[in-house]
Amino acid sequence: MTSAECLFEEAHNNDTRGFVLLSVVLVIGVVSALVVSLTMEVRSSRANASTERRLVQATALADAGLVRAIAALETSDDRLWARLLNRSEPARWRFTGGDVLISLVPETGKVDLNSGDPDLVVNLLRAVVEDGAVAERLVRRLDALRRTRQDLETVRGLLDPDYRASPLARDLEAVFTVWTNLRGVDPRFAPPIVLRQLPGLQEGEAELLVQARDRGVYAELSPFIARFGPLLGAKRPIYRAQAEATIEGVTVRREALLIHNPGTRTTWIVFWRDVID
């Protein structure tokens, strides 16, 4: 073989070795990418499974809290009942190693946006909504809904979409409802701001009414109930129970609307659902 042929053969071998080396590098790169992708997918699946597990556990714990609230309603000497009636803060209940925050709010202490006395509703809207322009817009919207006989399905439905997740929505839900179908409220459970907006109260009477409610001296409420009739005579046993549970950083809030018959100590569940802020 001549020197020229030797040089050609050597160059050919070098090219072949270079091509093989490049192919090996490419294969290694593809395999490495597949391994990395598979590893990330496995880790993601494990994380999702862990999150789902915690979500299911938190939901089950919150549901147990709602069942506990119903049990308190239906049991005459339940020790949790007094704590649930203290509406300043939720009652803490421990179950299966976890804590559940439970609240039970009498809906009859709130004013029904659909059926409440128009003057009481307007007074209360203007008292709760600090922005006068927003308050008047809500008053006009509610008036239009009533004139066309359209009922609101939620309190937040009265608000513009941009306001439905705002603190204003929570403020309205604290004093308004859409579930009682009553003209007035039960003075035993109504917040002071509701009682103060009662149309027709004379000067100084609002504070007397609030003080009687705060002290639980219901005999002092009788003259007001006799005078204002259905505005203060609502005694329909409708409650909204809420429960909040947290498992390893995952928080779930659940609520149920309950109609309770104190005579038979039985409870009907109107709905049972997640709470979305």
C-alpha cells in the first residue's frame, strides 16, 4: 500500500471513530434526558399523590367537624353546644389527632336579602358598606331584582364580580342571608349592627335593645317584639355550620345549612359543600 493510500485509510478510520463517538454521545444525551424526565415525573406524581392524600384527609376531618356540630344540635346536654353559641370565635374540637375549628351561626339573626323588610335591608346596607356610591348601587340593584321577582342565590351575588372575593363580601355575609325567607330577624342572635338599623326605633331605644340582647335578658326584649311584630319575631331554627381542618399545610373549609326541629331533635341538611373564599 502506498503512502497516499495509508494516509487515506487513516483519515477514513478517524472519521469513522469520530462518527461513532458522536453517536455514542448523542445516545447518552438522549438516555440521560429520558432518565431525568422520568425522575421528575415520578417525583411530581409522588408530590401530587401526597397533596391529594392530605386533601382527602383534611376534607374528611372537616366533614367530621360538621357531623359533630349536628350532634351538638341534637343532644340536649352536649358540652360543645355552649362553645358553639359563643360566636366571638370558632370552637376547637380535637378528633383523631387533628384539630377542627367549628362554628354554628343561626341564620335567623341575619336579614334575608330576598324577603327582608325593605327599610331594614336598605338601612343595613348603608351601615355596612362604607362607600356611599357602592351602597347606593347595591340598593338600586336589589330593588330591581325584587321588582322583577328574581331571588338572589347567594349574598355575594348582589356584588359586582370584582367585589365577591373582597372583605366587603364577608362583611355582608355576616349580617345578610338568603335562606330564611323571613321579613325580620330573631333578636336573640342578631348582631348589634342589625338591631340598630331597625326602622322606627326612637332615640336611645337601639342601645336598650342591644343591651338586652347582649345580657341575654329576653324578658326585656318582649316589648320590642310586641311592638315590631315580624321584624323581631323570627324564630325559625336555621343554622349554618362551618368546619375548618388543616393536614400538613393543606386547609379545607366545609359548610352545611341545617334546619333543626328542637321538638324532635332532628336535623335536615339543605346543602353540604366546600367553602370558597
